[in-house]
Amino acid sequence: MKKKTLVILALVMAALAIYGAYASISGTIENGWAAAGLFAALALLFAWRASRKTSKAGQQPAQAAAPQSTAKQPETKKQEKPQPQTNPQQPTVKEQAPQQKSEYFTVYSGRLNGVTFQGRQRTLERLKKKQDEEFEDIRFELEAGKYEGEPCVSVMAGLWEDESLKQIGFIPAKSVDKVLPYAGQAIVTGEIYGGPEDEFDENPKSYGCSVEVSVRVEK
């Protein structure tokens, strides 16, 4: 359910709980306290689900950030007390090579093509429901191939605990040349959109997906 619907249901249940308590005190309804307790529990449940949606919505798709690292400063070898000798050795300085840094750059960011064909709407609907209602994370991968003799890059998606990924669309043809060389090593994040606004929406929008394809480079 949408957050707005959950909040409305929580308020309704709270109002019914208050009415049940009042009716029990006034003697209007028998077993009013039991009804009040039930409605109060439902109000707390819907409020909890709404708060979970708020915390989940506040999280943006996690984009890989370039870890920062700095070169280590040369370490100075501890000077030892010179032993009595004719030519005492001078202390030495041990140099260490700086660590490598990793940087990320984006090769494609935008919507996928072909999301309304070959049953992909059902796949996107199932994944979006899992993401919205059960707070499941979605796994995205690229797969190189050919379509009508031309190179293409399809996007596969599924739940992390499910090894079977399904095709949900394609990288637009004008961006295939940029993405294709990194199809096996790219980091892909995505967001599924569309569908009904709430349970009463009679004209839901088609499902779609936007992805960001990033590549890590060692420097």
C-alpha cells in the first residue's frame, strides 16, 4: 500500500478505538473495550507500516562512491642508539609506495527501451511490489547480445535471493557503443516506476525502469 493510504487507515482505526472506549464507558455497546483494543492494535500496525515506508522512501538507490585514499607519508625508521664502533651507521628512512585510488564514472544513466514487450510488464510489476510492500532489494545486471543482427545490451533484474534474473528492457541503441565494452564489469543500479497510484487507481501507468551504469577505474 502507499504511505498515504496507510496513514488514512491508521487514523480511521484510532478513531474507532476511541469510539469503542467511549461506548463501553457509556454502556452503549457491550464488549466495547475489546473492540477498542482491536482497533487500537490495527491503528498501531498501519502507523508502523507507514513509518517503514517513510524510512524506505528516504533511501536513494545506492550509487557506488569513489573511495578516498591518500598516499602514506614516508615512515622514518626509529633511530637506534649507535654502538661503540669506528664508523657508526646513520639512521635510514623507509619509503612506501602510495596506495592505488579507485574512481567511478557513469557510462549511461536513463530509461530502458522495450519494457512493454514480451511480458516484461508482469516482471516489473512483481519486482516493484516486492520493493514497495516487502522492502526487497533488486539486483540488476547487464547482458550483451544481438537484436536483428545488431549488438545490443539487455538489462536483467531479480531479487537478490533469487538466482534467476529476467530481462526487463534494453539500453537505448544510441548508447550501446558506450555501455557494451563494460557489460561484464559494470555496476548497475536502477529504479522501477509506474503502476497504480493507490488501490483505487483505475488507470494505472505502464511500468518502466531507469538505470545508471557505472565503471570503476583503478588509478
